[in-house]
Amino acid sequence: MPHFDVAIVGAGAAGLFCAAQAGQRGLKVLLLDHASRVAEKIRISGGGRCNFTNRHLDIRTGHQHYLGQNPQFARSALSRFTPQDFIALVQRNGIAFHEKHKGQLFADHSAQDIIAMLLDACDRTGVQRWQPCTIDRIDHIDTGNTAQGAGRYRLHTAKGIVQAHSLVVATGGLSIPKIGATDFGYRIAKQFGLPIVALRPGLVPLRFAGDDWAPYAGLAGVALPVRIATGEKKQAMAFEEDLLFTHRGLSGPAILQISSYWQPGQSLRIDLLPQLDVAAALQKAKATTRKLLPNVLAQWLPGRLADAWCQRQSAWQGPVNQCSDKALAQLAQSLSGWQLTPSGTEGYAKAEVTVGGVDTQALSQQSMEAKGKPGLFFIGEVVDITGWLGGFNFQWAWASAHACAQALEAAPAPAA
């Protein structure tokens, strides 16, 4: 039976990076994945160019870009492997990259460059990779050598039975099942008695009921910058990002960001013109032009949206100089305080991440090791840490993988 210092389940961002880092430390590493293609989520991310980190992440307040029952849990790993550390790695490998928006870094050529970098690091350090390879069962074998913390993990795989001193679960979440996402990591956690924080889709488009959405269904493809908010008091969250109308609801960065915080039944509050004092601008237009109100709005909004918006009330369809002050005030309020309640999300099929996961209370924030379960580690998306849109989830994958890899131990030598 083959023996390894560590078996890593899941060859995505976290699993690949952890394997390479552990290999660099001289450990004997086995990396397994059930999918036939490696790192599919890296490959499709960022429009195929992989938004691999965000240079604006401040290690002193980095947890503010994450959610979970305890976002502070992420600080330790994020402070010990920073965006600058991963940027330096990308530069050493000669991968050209650029910044698009708000610190978001993308490979110039292709996400495949990032995958190739990680695979090369694994190959150079002797990591054995079995893919595709399913796992039928995982057993914990207690050797009784507690002085050395010598737990053993036996994996019954499609390529035979293997044994490892440590087991790292890097299986990701439920998002995008068509590229291989499963609940396998959560099942492993439950097998070993670790609690799971309730799962739901994150960074996902939102849907609206048919009748409520009918006035806007024809706006698919319209995009504009907005300010969007949900929740109340301490649970309130807001973002200023671009909004995109779709046939069934809303998407774009603004919606993806807020979706991770939105709860079923809550309303969204959207300011469609956050950089404009709409009431004052409409009063000025009333005093200076005879344009139809939809044409006035088209100075600040996409034309299709301006037309559709003014169709909501007959008082908003005539010349602006003939509109009453009350009608203009109502129009201004509707644009700056649009409230609507989603009927749901587009689900895991369209979600970029999974919110929830292995409860961080059951893990060490220094090593990602399960408390009371020597040699069992959970890293990346399978953990209850979810980042904002813009490279923060990949940075959590790198950082949690690095923290884990530095804590892994070689298997103790057999007793003489």
C-alpha cells in the first residue's frame, strides 16, 4: 500500500497551491481529484483570464472583504501570505498581468498561465497527481502513537488504497456543478464530526417574479453604475458597482456583490444615479428645456431604461417644463430609492462561490487543522469564509493553502 506524508483531495486553486508548497518543503504529496480536467474554476474565472488576487487587500483590515460567521478567522492566513506574495510568484514565473478595476489583477494572456504555473510547481517538487480518480471511502486509523500525533488516513480510491499521515480537504463548494462541483468536502467534514454552516449560493445573479419584472424584462443587456444596499443596521451592506439587467432579473458586479449578503425576503435599495442630485437636476431641466422627460433622463441613464422608467407613470411622459414639481419629486425619489424584492437567485449553476461551509470554530486559524482531529485540514472554499468579487476568493485559496502547507508534517519513521 502506498504511503504519503499528505493526501490532498481537490485539485483546484487551494489544492494545487497547497500541494506545491508542501512539495517544496520536501513532503511526499498525493493530489487527487475526481474531475478529468484540472482547476476548471481557475480556467473560467475572470472571463478566462483569472482574477487571481486583489492588490487593495490590506492585511490589517483584510477580513472586511470576507463574510462568514467569523470573518476575523481569515486574518491570520491572509497576513502570512499576502497579495504581494502571490504577485511576486506570478512575476517570477514571467506571467504578464494587468489591473482592471479596484485592485483586481488579471493575467494578460490566459488563466491557463496561472494553472500551468501551479502544475509546474507541483511537478518540480515531485507531487503525485491522480486525476481523474474518485474516492469511495476515507478511514481514520488511530496508530496510538499520540506523542507524535500520528493519526493515519486511509483512502479507498479508484486507483487503489493509499495511506497518508495527513489529509487536506480542498474540494471547493457547490457552485457551478457542470464543472464538477460536489458536496464531497462537506461529507468528509460530517464524517469526522465537524459542523457545517448552512450553505447558499454567493456572487450570484438575482431573479424576480414575472409580474413584478414585466416592466423591465425588455431591458436585458442594459448596464449602468449604481449604489445598491440590503439589510438593516449592523447587517446593512452596500456597494457601488455596475448593474446589469437580464431577462429574468439583475446581474453585474453590483448584484453579485450584494447577493452574498442578501437573505430571502429582504428588499434591495438601489440608487440608479448615485453621483447625481436628481431632484435638483430635474428642476434645472424644467427651467431650461422643453424636452420630453424620457429624453431628459436619457442624458444620465441608458435610453432604454429612461423610456421604460417613464412608462411607469403618465405624469412622467410629457415635456419636463409641463411636469408638476410633485411629479418630478416622485420621479427623483423613484430613481434614487428604487426598492424591489428578489424572488430568489439563479442558484449554484450560476453562482461563483458557495457561502457557508466548514465552521471555522472547528478549525485552527493558524494551520487550518481540525481541532481534536490531528492531521485533518480544510482549506479554500469548503471553509465558511467567502470573499467579495474581485480576486478575494482566490487570495483566500492561496493564503489558506499556504498556512496549511507550512503546518504539515512528515510521517514519523516506523518504530524499529
